[in-house]
Amino acid sequence: MIKSQLALNVAGQLLHFRLRVVEKAVDAVLDEIVAALARNDRVELRGFGAFSVKVRSGRIARNPKSGVKVRIAEKRLPVFRPSKEIGRRLNSGSQTPKQFQKPQSH
């Protein structure tokens, strides 16, 4: 699913909002998650999961082709840890709620 499909699905559940408003709301939520991660904050969405930042420290590596030592800078990587609820829904034999079902292709 891409962001525009997510907005369409949400707009389909919230019929009293226009699609443009829902798209702006989805963008605002995603922008706020990214801004919080940039501040090194943890974002927890109960029942969904948690976003955090993992820091991979800098190191000296070797170029496998030439054998030359190369310095690799520190990296900050986004990490997502799903909630137990998502794991339960994915692994249970029961039918998932409509909002979590994959759209049918025609």
C-alpha cells in the first residue's frame, strides 16, 4: 500500500471528510513522526508499534575490491518495532478487521 491508497482507505471510513483533508492529515502525521525521530524521540503508537532511532557507530572498513581502508561515518537509522497486537493479528487464524485487510485486485 502506498500513501495515496492509505489516504483513500481512511477517507472511505471517514465519509464526512474530503479526500484532500485526509491526505493533509496523513501527511501531517507522517511528518510529525519523522520530526520526532530527527529530535531523537521515540514515537509509540499503542496497538500498532514504536518508531525509534538506532545509532550505528562509525568504523574503519575495507574496500573489498581494492583492499583500501575506508572510514565509515556514524549513521542514524529508523527502526520500527511492531506491537504484540499486530503480531497476534498477523499470526491468528481469525479474520482480521476490514481496515487491516489487503484491497482486492481486479
